[in-house]
Amino acid sequence: MYQKENSSWVKHADFTICDMLCLQLAFILAYWIKNGVGHPYETELYRNVAVVMIFIQLVCTFFNESFSGVLRRNMLEELKKTFEQCTLVCLLVLVYMFLMRVGSDYSRMILLVSYVFYIGFSYCSRQMLKKFLKNRRYEEGEKRSMLIVTVSSNAKNIVETIRKNNYGTYHLAGIVLMDCDKKGKTIEGIPVVAGSEDIISYIHKNWVDEVFFAVPKEITIPEQIIKDCSTMGVVIHMQLATMKSLGKNQIVEEVAGYTVLSSSIRIVTPRQMFIKRTMDIVGGLVGCLFTGIVALFLVPAIKIKSPGPAFFSQVRVGKNGRPFKIYKFRSMYMDAEERKKELMKQNNVKDGMMFKMDDDPRIIKGVGHFIRKTSLDEFPQFWNILKGDMSLVGTRPPTVDEWEKYELHHRKRLAIRPGLTGMWQVSGRSDITDFEEVVELDTKYISEWCLKLDVEILFKTVMVVFMGSGAK
């Protein structure tokens, strides 16, 4: 029987509980400093806030994945993560106080001192807990005995890797070399106990809980060895021969009944996508409300300046080539698409992969320039976001004719759902005239995507729009 490793949420429950205790300890000490030694939970207000603190801390830990990769982080990275977690928790506590209108009754000194202590306690406790986990030594009978099956050229590296990530879980029973006979010798202090001929007899007569096969693909592991290990009830771990051409992001999963090695430019968790989609829905609802208000003023203005529909729709190419209809407030005259062909010679973007030009004569004078300068023409796309065609942050969707000109590496920028704004829009918007630079920025966004990056881009977008920089 083999106990599967817990998911990261359960796996790091020790850090979560420790962080929760640090928050409460910081709160109690801050209360004592302000009011003297006493019972901080006697007062209803402070008791309620303390309970809300626990709930907020758990929510932040879950959605922010605060302890993902915690054992691999160095001291500086841990300090940064601790500061982010503690600051987020305290800011949300402030939001709670504001919404519940209890901020004026709660001591600001207690909140500030709690915040400072929380950072200090949390950081120190994380470092101590990590040191304990890395240095702990189970009693010999509590460890899982692992036998490594590999080749001589890989043995040293495999032993070092397992030791680095062991944290006292495994007792390395020995090494089996499939390509040579070095029985009796040691590698990194671990004895070579068998070869390909006598591996089964060794497992049969010795303490072995698990066998880790780390053999290059050019060497075939006899099927009988695998069957005999299964017959004996030994747990088998098989290292997959990953393909370098697939890139760094590779995971093992089950697809349509097959166990496969999957690769993508960016692999995300269901939790991350749930949060991103939630942000899109909330942003889409709020955006649609503002769009309705803006439409009351823009629709008559557009119709007066240029007779015809106030809204403009166009087929664009979305995620991985999926076509969809995008919506905008019309900022150009009705014959804009026909006149575009005549103006291609004045295109500012190299190779004609996108169309941008100074003083575009197709734009409706007055109202058209205003709504493009303020990006109000983009507001109807909040409906696209709500429908799921687009996201708040992503890569701008190309037109069909632009899509048809794409080379292979250009398609990478559509590996994610298109967005209302994105990295290249806040990095220059219309000032960028090299399409390869656009592709580079979009690719960087996709490969480095995280929820924090989305928030940063949204904030920068608001600043860029208010300053009116880069828009034409």
C-alpha cells in the first residue's frame, strides 16, 4: 500500500497553522502593549476581528498559494512572500472594518503593531519550521526504504537530488546499476547492492518499500523485473524520459484514458484559472454597468457626427485560432474598412502585421478622437469578457486578415484568452511599431503569468488611460 503525497494545500497545513498562530500571537501582544496584560477576546469587537483575521488568513493562503514551493525558497524570497502575505491579510482586515463601520472603535495602534509583529513572527517561524523539516531524522523504522535503479553515469546526480529533497522521509537502501557490475562499491556513501541479474533476489530478501527506476530511455528495463516487483507488493516509481523539445513546463496527467506527458508554454492550476475567471466576471459586470451609463452620452454623439449604428462589431481571432465577434463603440466612419486598403502604405507597423497610423482620417472628427484617446470605444468589450470570449488581461485579438499573415512563432501570442488590456498595451500601446516586439511582450506575459501580474497590468492600464499616453 502506498500513501500518495498530499496536495499543496494539505501538504503545507503545518505552515498554515503556524502562520495562523503567529497572527493571533501578534494580535495578543499588540493588545497587551496598548491595554496591559488582559484578555483580548473578552471584548466583542476584538473577538470578532480576531475570528475574521483567521478567516481572511485562510482565504489568502488558499487563493494566493502562499506556501507553494515554500521549502525551495531562500531567505530573501521568503521575506518577500511573508511581507506580501501579511500585508494582504491586514489590508483585507482594514476593508472588513471599513465595510462593517467599526474602524473608528478599533485601536489603530493595535492593528499597526499586530501587522509589524505578524511579519516578524511569521518570517521567523517559517524559517525555523523549514530548518526543522530539512534537518529532521525519523527513527529508522519510520522511514520508507527506497532502492534506486539507474546507470553508473546518473547515479551520483540522482542520489544528490533525492537527498536534497528528502527531508528525512526515505532511507536509501542501496543502488542497482543496470549497465555494469560494481557490487560492493559505494556512490555518495550509498552501497551498490545488485545489478540487473540479481535485483529481484535482493528485493526478495531485504527491506525495500519502494523502487525508483531512473534509467535512460536507451536502456530497456526487463518487463519481468517490473512484474516481479508488483508481485512482491513493492511500490514502483518510474522516472519519465522528458523531451527537451517540449520545454520546461511538463506534467503527467490522464487524457481520455491514457497516461500522457503534457507540455504547454504555461501550466496553471484550476484554482488560478477559477480566480482569474472570477475576476473577469466581476470586472465584466461592473464594466457592463459603466458601458450602459457611457452609452447614454456616446450613442447620440456618434450618431450626430456620423449617421449609422453607434456600435461596431467585427470578427476577431481568439484563443488558439477560435473566431469570435468583438464589440466596440464606433469611432470611425462607416466606410473605414474600405478606406483601410488605400491607407496601408502609411501603416506605422512593420510588415503590415497590425494597422496603426498617425492622424487616421477614418476616425470621426471630434467624438471619434475623444473616445479613442480615452479608450471609451473599448467599453462594450466588457460584454465579451462576461461571455467568456475575452479576459480583462490577455493579448489583443488580431483581425482575420492579420491572423492569415501570422508565422509560426506569432501564433504563440494566442495561447491564452485575448484580453481587454495586456502587457504591450501598458508598455507603449500605439508607440510600439514593431510587431515582433508586441509578440515578445505577449509571450513574456503568457510564460510569466500569475494573478499578481494581472493586477499590476490592470493598475497600469488605469494610469495609462487617465494620462492618455500611447493612445491614438
